[in-house]
Amino acid sequence: MPPFLLLLKSLRLPSRSEAELLGVVAFVLLFASWLRRGEAIKTRDAIIAAKPMVEERVREVKVEGPVRVVEKIVKGADGSCSIERTTDRGEVTTSREADRKETPICLPTPAGKTWAIGGGLDLRRRDRGTVGLSKSYGDLSIGLGHAWGAEAKPGDLNGSVSLKVF
């Protein structure tokens, strides 16, 4: 018999508790990777916000006063003519205006206050579960739930408080 068929023959389906444990581990790993991704995005946005876009505008205006050219024709005693030119320049004014503006490239989003509603199913007893409501204040979440199903009593309440650590 080929080794591949021997391997298939030795395989078995996991038990219910093994499948539940594998599902919980997979959920925890996915949840942790989702949180790490969110933290990486927040870190990137904080780095971008720390290095703002800088716009620097310099405006230089040079104003020259009027130029006046005076020409005089001077006749000499011997009958010769000469032209004398004098140039009067007005004052030159230079003004400089500098404007510097810093704007963050990516504005960080504020932590939102969110409501969530959810439910759960007890995998050991299929006829029992929970329904809950939670309120999130940034990294802090507060929740309240109630059991439902065949064996649920009116006072079966559960509460939860969670704080995001990483």
C-alpha cells in the first residue's frame, strides 16, 4: 500500500472539545493580529502627523522712486553748445513678507464612542446563549448581557469590562 493511503488511514476527525479548542485558538490569534494591525496604523499616522507639511511663502516687493532726467543746453562764449545731463533718482524701498504655515499631512482620528450589540451561543448546550450590549470609550469597553434559552432565568445577567492593552 502506498504511504499516502497509509497516512490517510491513520487520520481521524477531531473530537468536539478539540475542535472547540482549535476554534478558540484561531479566534484569539485572528483577534490579536487585528489589534496589532490597528496599532501599526495608529503608529504610522502618529509618525506622519509629527512631520507636518511646511509651506513657506516669501514675497519681496521692490519699489523704485521716480527717475528724473534734467538736460541743460549750455552755450559757450565761443558759440559752442554742450548738453549737461543730470539724473535724479528717487529712493528705493524694499519690503519683505514671509509666511510659514505647518499643516499635518494626516490628521489623527479621534477615538469614537461606539455601541455594540451581540450574542453568543453555548456550544455545550445548544439551547442556551447570551445577548449583550456594550459601550466603548476608546480603549475601555463596558458590557452587560443576559442569558436566553431553555434554562435561562430572568435574573441571569453577566457584566464585562475590558481594557485594550496592546
